[in-house]
Amino acid sequence: MTEPTIFDLSSPGRTGVTFPKPDVPHFDLPDESLLRDDLPLPEVAEVDVVRHYMALSKYNYSVDGGFYPLGSCTMKYNPKINEDTCRLPGFLFTHPLQPIETVQGNLLLMYQMQEWLKEISGFAAVTLQPAAGAHGEFCGVLMMRAYHKARGDDKRIKMLIPDAAHGTNPASAGMLGMTVKVIPSDARGNVDLDALRAECDDTVVGMMLTNPNTLGLFDENIEEVVKLVRNCGGLMYGDGANLNALLGIVRPGDLGFDVMHFNLHKTFAVPHGGGGPGSGPVGVSERLADFLPAPLVGILEDGEEDIPPLYGFVTPKHSIGRMKSFHGHFGGGLVRAYTYIAMHGPDGLRDISNYAVLNANYLAARLRGTFKIPFDRICMHEFVMEGRVEGSDVRALDISKRLMDYNFHPPTNYFPLIVREALMIEPTETENKDTLDRFADALIKIAGEAKADPDLVKTAPHTTPFGRMDEVRAARELVLCCWLPEGYDSEQ
Amino acid sequence: MSNTPSNLQYAKSDEWFDPATGKVGISDYAQGQLSDIVFMEITVGVGDDIEAGQAIASVESVKAASDVMSPVSGKVVAINEDLANAPENINSDPYGEAWFIQIEGGDGSGMMDAAAYEKYCEERAH
Amino acid sequence: MTYIPTSPKERDAMLETVGVKSLDALFEAVPAKYRFPKLNLPPALTEMEAASLLSELASSNENVRGDLVSFLGAGMYNHYVPSVVNHIISRGEFYTAYTPYQPEISQGTLQGIFEYQSLMTALTGMELSNASHYDGATAAAEAVNLAFAVFRGKRRKVVVSPTVHPQYRETIRTYTQGMDLAVAGDEADSDLQASPEVLLPLIDQDTALVIVQYPDFFGRVFDYTRLIEAAHAEGALVCVVANPTALALFKTPGAMGADIVVGEGQPLGLPMWYGGPSLGFFTTRKQYVHKMAGRLVGETVDSRGQKSYVLTLTAREQHIKREKATSNICTNQGLLALASAVYLSTIGKTGLQQVANLCYQKAHYAAAELSKIEGVGLCFSQPFFHEFAVCFPKPVSEINEHLLEHGILGGYDLGQDYPALEDHMLVAVTEMNSKEEIDLFVEVVKEVLS
């Protein structure tokens, strides 16, 4: 059974919410040539809208509904209190261009957030402006470019990126016309030092490294990697996607990284929203602090005993400019993450990583006998196994789809590219042992099914409201828009 | 197994070159690896002088994207304008309807012949 | 407090299965000298304490629903959001889901985005919409990326009208700094009174994209048809940055021939939230779909023959194309696109027309009343929507200070961005402003100037 679109539900003359009549004298609209003649929006009642979206919501799997072990995505539980704090009227209804004296609460929160993120990561300065991880990455790469340029070093065009990297890393470098050099991983899943050494020369902008990497492994030679890149004049970019493994464990700034983005929607429990909004603050070392995007929040006037300081905006000396309008994802991003960090404190943060890593290692231990785990050593917050079974032609994708029949969200498939039939599993710290056991049991059972009844697995899912989609048809027919009211012509 | 006509020459990056006509396309093996192709775009024009290894087109399937390189150097004398409207032909007829461009003055003698290319594909399957 | 459900007994059992003695033993790959830093952060709060701390922070702001009456816009507007919007997007099924990579169990999100795409094309008069960008400014910057990709980098100029939002122009400059691209047209001495055709001499065979705003930053409504025709004659594309509320009344950029229509979606049911997160909408023509960044949902059928939806043309995106992708965008504004879809569905055709008409009427009333004051005048004579520029015989900061004393958040000081518009204020009026509030605003201005 499928749900009609909101356009299908439209009935001419039906209305949802209406607005008051004008309380001012009438003013004529401009000449008709400047007006549109039709507005082809749906006409439905409020109850139609509620039932429609209620029906759609039931088709979704969610963290509130069950276990979501999507590797590199950190699908942890999103505390409900954050939903309330971020919707306090003082946050919801403040305009970004209000005089700073009227929004000291917002500015204090942002200032403290900068300070807290600096402390957690070991960086010298933080911008809260980027809207998401990839946006933060782009911001970081822009600063790396600006840093070299400011020193008059124009020949640096090469960005070093490990083969296990997220696609956003090369895409960010590509947006600035840099040449991407892929560095292979060695047999233990670390950056191959010889390959890295061979690429380290005076054309290197820097290296973009995710640590722990997308295999879930902490690079055992991290100090040597940083040294090699630094010695050739390059900068170290840290992809903060996997920060959930490092809270109170190690600070990327201490390891010698120059820049890193945070994913507040991963590490600090901002909900993913079915694909955003995220929030991607960026931390930098002293070397890059002057290049941060503008504006940052600073103290404009020091306070005294009974007078709080005055918070306001400041512009770094060699700022790369503005990444977006206004001040970043304040309400939905910063307020939620601020609430979350305030409730955890230093010990609570450390426990997040402790248990995220314990849960991943526990699942790996439960599954090791059934599935092959390449690069098998103590992992961090996630691990990657091969989604295939000896003696069966069932693939990782099939196993993923079959997991839905057991009411689990599948792991990340086919990533990283360096593992055959990869299944990347990140349980997060908010799952209990029973859930992890049920998940491991389901996977072990599916491995049995793959041999005994491969078709059952290859045609899964069977119990979900929808089966596998025809993705080729979607791409070839390219229907991107639903039915529009009769007589509507997009060319008019 | 893939179809590999013996009158063509093949590149390591999976393009074919027809020494008789100067036409260039991608091999049956390559289209199979990409799976269902939903978009293609030729990025050179008639009259362009191109080098071997230069990108001449990009191809996107449901799950992959790939650049197509020219296997030879020479001058582009024709491009297959119809292919962009029917990229699925790359899957169904990689050596016929789905030629990409035609090159004048190309020398394919350094490329693999059909037997060598088949062996090369087989090696990669393992 | 934390949200970790594991008991000490379970922890010990798990450690044993893993084969390590303690939690600390899991981290031996981390260099010892940097391992386990002591974080200097405030001690953990309970939920009750956190709720009270956050309430205190929030209430130390002056908000525009009770504390202040707002006439401030400049890219973000105080509109009424029907209750239903927040109720729908607060369902855990929507807000705690990930990007819909597994369509079998994500049809709610996918159909929601598909409907959002449909609503945005209906509003802008364009052929297709993506699933969203971060905000209006980054959507405008992505329009440059699209145009750059369409011409494969061979056209190296972007012409931007000086009446595009200053922060959007800054963002475009940030995005393009590695692209060897010239951004022209918005020089400090630009003639702000001129018609849009003033840009024509700059548009040539090297121009990839022309960007204009509709209504422009000063609230003015221009028909860009002639400009677009002329740009097309040079082979350039045109991007219109549009206010979505205005599109309920005014001719669509699609009808004017625009190639790309982007804008800030915040007026469509989103709170101002001190500037974000909001929503960047991005619509274009079918022929450019492969060069467009961002996610896209398409209709298909499932293995049981049911109509359903999937993310489509994903091979354009960064996770497959990597350094050759048009953009690196990954996470976008999914939930807020859904909020806008719920808003547009609930208020519908009639509601959006009512909102737009109320904005228009009240803004014109405010403009008429203000211009009756001696020494005060409207800067421009062209038609406007819900925002207009007024010139005062005194600095805007002085007037705003006085307004604030009366609980009024005055308009935007245009002198900050336009030296020629010193003492000019950009005033925004929406359906939220009553006649009494407008009258009070006018009274206080009179008082300051007398």
C-alpha cells in the first residue's frame, strides 16, 4: 500500500491554516505584467496534512525505532531534552542581525561552545560557521590554501588523501582545483609510510586524514605520518567524522593536526533529520587561526565582578571570508550540542568514547568466527568486515537487505572501497548488550541462510512495506516532480 | 564472458580503437563493470587535437562514474551526437551504435590486441 | 549524566568477550604521551540543571515574540509558522533517521523530499529542484559551480548585481577563490538606482553566469525578462535569487526565462533561530540536472510493483565522483526541507497568497506613513514587496537605539554595505506586524527626528 502525494490529495477550495484580513488601508498591487496568474500549490485541510505525513513517517526506520549501526555516521540516540532546549523562544525567535546587546545569551553560548570545542580537540581556535561536515572540510581546505598563499608559496597544489578516505575529502580538494594523490594503506590498515614518503615534496598542500580511519583503526604510526607531512611543509587536515572514538582519549591538536572539522550531528547527538541539517565547526592550530572565516565570537569588553563581559563578533586578520550567511547552524546545531556537552562533562565525554569503542569491539568479537574481518586488530568505534559467506554467492548488499527483515538498519555497504564486499559497522555507545547480541545473532543466522537458502537472502527484504527499488528506471526516466494541477505549464 | 572483437585494438583503461575507421568506444568488459549507464557526455569537439590519455568523455551508471580516455593521439573528426540521448546503447551495443568519437591520424599499434586484452580482463577478475 | 545503557556487569562480560582487561586497554594504539588528556570542562549537569541553564541563556536574549517588535529582515524574516509544522518534524521517525540510502525503509523521508522538490518547482516555475542546500547564500554559490561545470571552466566570469544580498556576494567570493574566476558587477560605486539592464555591458562571451535577486536586497521587484534574454544571447546562464514568499504574488523567475532559481527557504515555515539552520532551495532546468550538486529524489517502482522513491543520479555526487564532483555537499537540510513542504501544504495556495498579500499591504502602509514624516523619504520609486529602503536625516544607528528603547527592533543599516546609502534603513514588514505596531514605529521615528 502506498501513500498518495500531497498533490494527489488536493481538492480545489479546501484550506488548511488561514490568516487574518489586512488591518491597514488597501494598496493596489503593481501592474499585472509583474504578477503570476496561477499558484499551483496543493489545497488540503490540516487533518489531511497530518494524516499524510503520519502515514509517511511510518515508512521510515529511525534511531528512535531501532538499532542503526551505519558505519561512519554515528547514529547514536538523540536525547529528547535537546529538542526542548533548541526550541526555547529566546533561541527560536532571535534575528541574526539584532544588536549584540539584545542577544548576549546566544553569543555567550557560542563563545563557550568555541572554548569547549577547543578544549576537546586541542586546537587554538574554532569557527562555528560551517553548516555540515563537508562544508567544514571545504572551509579547512580553503584555509590551507590561504596559508600557503600568504607565505608566497604558490607551487603547492597536491593534496594527499588515503585510499580509505570519505568521498568528501577529494571532492573538497577538487573544488579548489588541487591535484589529489591517493596514498595506499598498509597490511595493518595504517597509512603506507613508504608511499607517503614518496609523495612528500614541496608541492604538497597537506594531507587529509581520518583517524581513526574508515576501517575503524587508529593509525599506529600517526606521529610519523604527521612528521613526514610537516617536514615537507604540508599541513595536516583531520576529518572529524570519527571523533566519537576520541573524546577524552586523545586530542587531534596534540597529535599535530592543523585543522579538523567536527560533525556535531555525529559526535554531539544533533539528530540527522533524514539528511540534515548538520553542523560542522572547524578547529585550527595557531598557524591557521588568522585565516578562519568571519565572523567569530569574541569578548569585546571584559567584564567585572558583577558585570558580565560583552560578547560580540570579531574578524580574523587574514580571514578567508564568509562560508554562508549569518553565524552557522545556531539553533538546531549549536544549542543541541551545547546542551549535550554540558550534560556530559569531561568524564561523561570520555565514557562516550569508552563505550562506543567497547561496543564495536564486542560486536567484532561476536562476528569474527562467521565473517572475515580484514585488518583485524583492536578497533576503535567501528569495524569493517567482508559481507560474504564461503560457499555462497550472496553479497554484502543482500545481507544488508535481509537485516531489515530482522528489524535492523543495515550497516554502511561497499565502503571503504579497499575491503571486498565491505560492511562497515558502528554501534555507538547508546546501545545495550542485548541489542548488540540480537544484532550479532541475526547476522550469524543470515550467514546460515546464505548457504541453506540463498534466494531468501537475495530477494530480501520480505517483511518491510517496500521491496527493492528499480534504481535504473529512476535514473533513466528521471521523474523528479509529482503531478501538477491541470493546465499548469512550467514554461509559461 | 565479454565480447572482444578481433578487428579492434584495446587500451588498459578499457577503450577500444578501430584502426580501420578511427572510431573509439569502451569495451564490453568496461560497460559490464559500470553496469546500467544512465548518462554520458562527450567533452571534446570536432576539430580538437587530442593526446592519447586525454579525457574525451564521462560516463555515469547507477553506481559508478568514469572518465573515458582517448587511446590514441590525433584530430577529432566526428562525435556521436546521438549517444548522449541513448546512453543505454553503451550497455547493449558497445562496439556498434555506441562509438564515442572518430579520430584521424590515430596509431593504435602500441595497444593490446583482442587476445591480450581478454587475458588482461581475466587477470583483473581475480 | 550520559545516555550509556550498559551496566558494570555487562561491561565486564563484554570486556571478557573482547579479551581485554579494562576499557583503558582498548586504546593502546594511541601514543601514550597524548593518551587520556584531562579535559578542562565544567562538570556534568543533570537534565534538570541543563534545562534551567539553557532557559536562562535563552531568556537573557530579547526575542521578537514578546520582548521586541521587529522591522528587521535583510534575508531572514519573522513569519508565522503554523503549529502543525513543528509537530510533524518532531516525529522521531523523521528527525532521527539518516539520509535515505536504504530506500526500502526510508520511503517517508524520500516521498517527503520528492514532494518538497515538486512544491519548489511549482513555486519558482522551474523544471526540477534538488533536495536542498545549506542556505540561500551557499545555494547561490553552488549556482556558480553549476555554470562553471556547464561551460567546463571555459567561461571565467560571473556577473553579480550589486543588489544581491551582501552576505551572498561574500559567500560567492569565498567559494570561488580557488577557481580562477572573475566576479564583476558589484563594485562599490555601482549605480543602485539603475534598472537591471545596467549589467548588460559586462555580459560577454566569457560570462558563465549572471546573478540577480528578486525582490532585490532593497525589496524592489523587477522583471528580469529582458536582462535574461540579453544574457542568453551571449550564451550566459542566469541565476535568480528569489524570496519564496514573494513568489506567491509575482511573476515567476521561470516565466522570465531564468536558468537557475535559488533562495533562502527560511520564510517557508522555519524559525529564524539566530540565523540557522535554515534552507537553501535550488531549482533549475532539466538540461542541467547532471551538473547540479546535491541530492535528488526520483520516482520508480519496487520489486512488488509499488510506486516508490529513491535517491537518483547519485554518481554525480562526491561519494562516487570524488575529486571530479561539482560540489562536495553531503549532508544538507533534509528535515527543514520537510518542514517547508509541510508549511506549503498546510497553508496551501490560499494561505501563501494571504501571507504574501499581508506582507505587501502592511509594508506599503508602513512606507506610506514613514514618508509622510518631514525629512524622510523612500530611496527608490520602483514597485516593492515587503521590504523597502528609507532615508533619514540622522544616522540609522541613532534611530535604532531610540526604537530599541521603545521595544522596537529597527531595520537594517544599509550604510554598512553601501557607502552611498549612509543614513538609509532597510525596513521589513510581514504579516506579524499589526497596524498598531507600524503606527508606533512611525511615531517613535517622528519623535527622534523632531
